[in-house]
Amino acid sequence: MTQLKQLFLYLTYECNMKCKHCWVYSDKKSKPLDSSIWINAITEAQDLGLELVKFTGGEPFLEKSLLFTLVDTGIEYTAETNGTLFTESDVEHLSQSKIREIGVSIDFPDPQRFEAFRGLPHSFEKVTNSIILLHEYDIPAVCIMSVFADNLRDIPAVAELVFDLGADKLKAHPVMAMGKAKEFVNHLLPLPAYKELAHTLEEIEEMYPGKIGTSLPWVLIADFASDHLDITRTVCEYKSLLTLLPNGDVSLCGVGITSPSTIVGNIQQDALSDIWENKPGLLSELHDMDPLHIHGICGKCIFRRYCANMCPAYVYDIYGTFTASYPLCEELRASGLFPEKYLV
């Protein structure tokens, strides 16, 4: 039986920011489940092979009491946050737990544009101070930059800023047309700009070796690959993870918020082991999927073993199935921009 290695916990639907591109945006209000329900789910997951928990949302630090209760159980974890809500006391507390890293969002090197994009006045100083605090308490800080047309040229400046603050890594992820970003589509990267993004990442990786990551498909960075280039790629480990939403629903990831058909159970009524072992609904399709037989361009690409269906949530949101190709690659092919030398 495949091990359940990762558990993503969405502690709340809510957030104190109003980001224009949020892919898991929800206007739902959420009352947190009792901590005992979350702890029981974590315990069940440990029996199934759990190695890591990721706290996310919504903004997980809006539920700080619950977060710290779960952290204090001794689990290994990461967290994704906008970095505006924790204090030095909080960071000290986290530093004494089994934390691997904290991801903090930052998209511009200046407060005016950052705060306009994220929808929260006076937040830039809070975020930059949080990165400094994490560094001071030896908690690895991974800065996450959402890349779109308006900030593509700002990547080098953002890199300089966050590494000067003490960040350990910068991940530059192009915004996907999901959630609120569907209303932001005119600001997304035009297809020809993806080559410029890949080239920019190559240049800054040479300045900050081993510290740059991205969710770009392999085919877009292959031309820049070399023995010394070490760009970390983010690919969903979908065959070894489950996500718990604030109301106890179980899904692949945050896609369960906007696509109820991806919900496969609820921890208030179902044992996590039953969900994982019996694979109800779409979970069976996902686990049985062979990356060598994905429909469309990904099934013909030489990199299909490494990144076919690299984000099943995005694939499902666009095509209503997990077995289609990555939407960006299909768009590149339709526009004649997919490099055919990588097709077989």
C-alpha cells in the first residue's frame, strides 16, 4: 500500500489579505474544528506513514492557538503564511518545535506595489521583519514570489531583497488562472514571457546557487540546464498526500474548496485510514494514473516522468479530469511555442 507521507492542513478559509490572484480564495467563514479532531487525524496519518504536515489556508496564523496546539504534538511540519501576524514570541515558540521551514509570500521589492497587490496596507514592513525574525531564530525562510506580467522584471530585485534579509530560498511561481486569478487573467504572464522567466531564473541562480526554485515545467528550463545549474522544481507529490479542509473535508489539496467533486470524505464521519485505503471517488483515478500515459502534450514529452500532471488541481480545474496534460504546456503547443525537440 502506498504510504500517506504528507498531510496538508487548511486551518481556516479566511485571510487578512485580499490578494488579487489567490487560487484557493473563498468567502466562507470557518469555525475551527476542535483540536482533538485534528490531532486524531494526524495520529491516524502517522499509522499510514506520515512524514510531514504542512499548515496552510487561508492564513494559518489567524488560528494561532490551534496551530500551536498541533505543533506542540511533536510532528514535523512546514507552514505557508503571509508573514503579517506572528510576533517574536511566536517565532521563538516555533523555533523550539520540529519545523522544517516557513514559506512567506513577497512579490515586489517595494511597499507600494506589494501592498496594492496583496490588499493590506502597512504589510510590507511586517513581512520583511518576519523574514528577519525567522533568520535570527534559525528557522529556514522560503520566500514565495507569485510572478505575473507586472513583476516579471522585478525578480532580481526581490531576490536581492529577501537574501539580504536572511531568507534561505526564493521560489518564483507563475500565477495560474485558478480561483480569483481567473479575474486577473489580463495580468498573467503572456506565453512568450515564459522563456524570459526561465532565463531570469538561470541568471539569478548563478548569483544565488542552490537557493532558487520554481514551478515551471521542465521543458521551459531544459535549455538552460547545465552541470552547475541547480534550480529546485516544485512538483506535487499527489500520490502520497491528502488535504484536510477547515470543516474536516478531505481532498487532494485546496482545490476541494472550489471543486466539491474532489471531496473524498470528512474526518468527522470517516476514518482517515478508510479513505486512504479504499480510495473513494477521484482518489482512485489519481493514484492509478500513469504519467507515461497522460493525454495530450505531456504524454509525448521526454520529461513526462518528472512533471506530467505536475499540479493535478490546476489540471482538474481546467479540464475536469486528472489525466489531461498541464494546461500551460497545452497552451504553449497551441501557440507554437512548445519546443518540439523535446517530443517523442
